[in-house]
Amino acid sequence: MTRRVTTIPPDYFEDKYRGTIDPWDFRSSAYEQEKYAATIAALGQPRYRKALEIGCSIGVLTGHLAKRCDEILAIDASATAIAAARHNGIANAVFITGCVPQDFPTGRFDLIVLSEILYYFAVPDLARVAAQCMDALTRDGEIISCHWLGETDYPLTGVQASEHFAQQIAGRLPVRVIVHDETYRLERFSSRP
């Protein structure tokens, strides 16, 4: 399978969501439901003041995360996906359209979630996103990342995305816990165990 060498552009995602509003079956897939439960279980704190979810899609995971957060800011490259996410009625969530790294939101967050998003970036853009996450993370904050481990034609595999991201943040978030490493890799990064 030939891999792309550049970051996947926003119109790729917009085209997917215009074709069908749930192209990866986030609402109905048993895989997705199990992964969401594992993601919530992997959170290191009982509650977060302000979270950031990058690549929120139609807001299914956002709804689960919002139950543990005072506020959550969720961003996606697809305006169609964001419009659908807003219809979920998540009172403490703000949904914005934007494409990181260029549209990385301002603010400070004690939780940043990157679920099934990092392998869409070429290595230089992934490094920028990692640096932006570190700049936006509070001193006691944590990052959750998750990547499917199957074959894709994305710029990176799930393992490559996970390893590149971990290398970029290792000096500032030294505690890396791999919570799940079959089918998908789910990780928590923090400054403390």
C-alpha cells in the first residue's frame, strides 16, 4: 500500500462527511463503543477543568468526555461534521471548525485528546501539533492519544504516529502509559504516574 507523504488536507474529511455523516460508524460500531469506554477508563483524573479534543468528528467521543469535564473545546477540519456535532446538545461543549496545526485553538487545557487523528499528519506537521499541545497543556495536565493499528494509506501507521508523538513530548511529559495495544493503541501521557 502506497503511503501519502503529505498531511491529509481538510477537503478529504469534508468529502467523507458530505458522503455520509458517520463515515467511520462512530455511533454504531462495537469497536468504537469499546474504544470510547476504554478511553474514558484511561483518564487519569476524576474531573477536568477544560479539555481540548482534536479531530472530534460528529461529537460522539466528545459526549463521553464532556461528562468528566467542566468545559470541552472540540475541533474538526470538516464543517459538516461540526454542524452534526452541535446537534448533539452537549451543554458544556464548544465545537469549532479548524485544521491543526494551522488553526490550533488558543487557551490552556488540563486534558488534550487526540483520538484517531495523528496518523493523518506528515512527520513535520505531527511535530508541530505535539509542540502546540505541550504549549497549551497545563502543568498538571495529561494527553490521551489513540490510533488504530491496521493498514492504511495515511502518511503514518498507528504505531509510527504513536512513537513520533511520544518522542516529541517525552522531555515534558515523561510518564507514558500504554493502556491498550491490540487493534488500537491507547496511551496516556502525564508528568506524574
